[in-house]
Amino acid sequence: MAEQDEVILTVKASAPRRVFGVSLLLFLGLLLIYLAFNGEVQGFDIKAFLVVMGGVALYLAERMRQATNEAIELTGTQLRTSRGEVLAELDQILRVDRGTFAFKPSNGFIMVLRAAGPRRWQPGMWWRIGRRVGVGGITSAAQAKAMAEVIQAQIVAAEGGR
């Protein structure tokens, strides 16, 4: 069982993309709040909207900073985060799609599962909506491509054994 928990591949956020993504959201949040208090905006409703949207951008920047601090690991039985949260069990994956026109994260891939899971989103790393799990965003394209190919190979091998 120990070899089933051994990490085969890891996908991490690349440092330059992580810095750029978090910095961009921080800048947007601070700019919106600055414009609300120092801009030429007249109405209270517009100022309140700018402050709320600035707060949302700052919140997302912090969520992205936390999410991109961890990695996505592929083991012999599951795809999980470095904190241990399971994204998908490998025997539950029907297919992997990383095509050009697939609805997938940037530099990543999407997996279709047999059963739906709870909605989750880790900005810049992965998301899950229903039966679909998207991996990618601020991740390394080469690492994500290699992981998608290994998962696809494991699916083919498992189907051959049935």
C-alpha cells in the first residue's frame, strides 16, 4: 500500500506567474478602493460598488496566494493537494481533456469523473464543478501536460485490465 501513496508527479505554481497573478489582483483591489475615495465618482452607490469590488479583488488575491502555496500531487490511486485534499480518485476518472478548445484552465487540463463532487475552487490551481475537475491556471504547462498524460495512461491501463 505504501507504493500506492508514493507521489508520482507534482504540479506547482510557477513563481513568476504566482507573483504576477497575486500582484495584479492586489493592484486591482487597491486601485478600485483608491478610485472610490479619491476619484471623480459622485454617487454614493458607485463609491460603495467600487469599495466592495476592491474588497473582493483583495480577498481573491489572498485566496490565490494561499492556494498557489500548495502543490497538486498524483499518486497511484488519487490526485490530491499537498495538504491531503483529494481532487479525484483515479478509478473515478472517465477521461482527461487538454485539447485546445476544451473548457479548461490555462496551462492545464480537465477531468470528467463518474460521480459529481462538492464544488471547490482554489484560484490559480484547480476547481471542481459537478463531475468536472480542472487543474491549471498559474501552474507550469509542462508539469500539467505530463500529469495529464500519466493520468490518461493509467486510465487506458485500467480499462485494459477490465
